[in-house]
Amino acid sequence: MPIVHMKAFPKPFRIKGVTVSKSLELAKKSLYEAWFNALVLSPFYQEAIKTNTFVNADVKRTYDLFGNLSGLSFEKWWIGGGYRIFKEEKPFNRVSIGRQFNKCGESVPVLSVDIPLDVSPQLLREQLEDLLKSHHPNYKKYDRWQATTAKAKLKATRLTFQSIDLCLQVYKKFLDMQKKDNVLLYKIGEDLGLNPKLNVLPTDLRAIASIKKIKMSNTVSEYLEKAKNIVAHATECNFPVTKNHHWYQKKKRAVRGKYDRF
């Protein structure tokens, strides 16, 4: 059974690697599953699958990597080969005892040091830290995602699976309501418990209920805007990203674009 290395896994598993079956366990509720879920929910991606047409090269690249996700669960897709787009093409380089040749490969710059073992570990760590500050080219701004050798590259982010998943749940309910032509944003917030203090109670006066609905709708709108951007960028092989995507314009345009309805 092959051993795979994944950047988004916890450190022990990221370094030593895991089997494919173990990788599924670690991939659940990770950024890997969040990307999959965003594409399953993406109207843009579903339209590309249905029509086999791609509005740009980035959407085509996403499709070439993830494939047709119709009717697939994350588990089935991952074990069926989905894990391959996230696995590192080569194991991570590790600190090792020096030899007469560069184990990391000729193209990998290394820093060789002699470590005196009659010095306290704390002092050694301090000295190694100073060495890295002086010699590592990306010490302050090292982006481990840019250093990946995987085919599908995640972006550096503070977003978690849980925060992305909540946004996607809001978006899914919004799309479901659109199909029924009955979009009530405040109801989405109540159903998902976004802010229980803003739930309308039977005992609320009409004015209080109206204020609550407005505030809850504003809360939902914030989640919805973020979800739309996440989904759009994910479709263009850019994940996870929440900045405004050009498929969603706040100002109305004279001519409706292909994706305005989503």
C-alpha cells in the first residue's frame, strides 16, 4: 500500500506519511474536503460538467484535477484517486546527520552545521534560530503551500474547515430557496443558528421582530458573500480565497453576465 505525504495533515503524519486509507481519515473535515464541497456546491462547476465547456483555462484545470464529482461522496472520490492531486510528489526534506553528499538533492540549498553536544539544548536551539534568521531566504515569510509539490495547491489561510463549511451551508440553503422563488435570508440564519439572539419569537412585538429580521438578514448576507467568493475562486483552482470575485459584481451591469443568476 503506497505511503502519501500531505501538507494539510498534522505534523507527525505530514512528515512520516500515511497510507491511503489513513489519509482519508485525516482528510475528513480538512481543507481538502472543504474544497471538494465547494466544487460540489458550485453552480459554475456543475454547469461546466453539464455542458463540457469551460469559461477559462483555470476552470478547465480544476476539472482536469478534480474530475466529474456528480453523485460522488468525498470518501468515494478520495479513495478512488482524488487524494493523488494533493499528495506531495516527493517526501519532505528532513534535518539529518551530514554525509559526503547532499541527500536533499543537488538543486536544494542546504546549510551544514556542526553541533557541539557539550552545550545545553536550549542554547543550541537559540543558536540554530539565529542561523536560520541569517541564512534562510524566506525565514519571515515562508509559505509552506507555495513550497508544495502537489498538483492542487492550497492557499495560505486562517480559514478552517468549520468556518468554510458554515459559509457553504448558508449558500446551499440560499440556492435551495432560489429554486422555490422564496428567499428569506433571516430564515436561513434562524435555521443554521447563526445568532440565536436574533431569532424571532412569537412574543416579539412587530417592530422588534422587524429589526431582528433585518439584522439577521445582514448577518446571513455576510456569510453568503463570503461563500459565493469561496465557491467562485474554488472553481478557478484557487482555494480557499474570500476576496471579491469578478463573477459577482456588487454594482449592476448593463448586460447580465453568464453567472449573474447564481
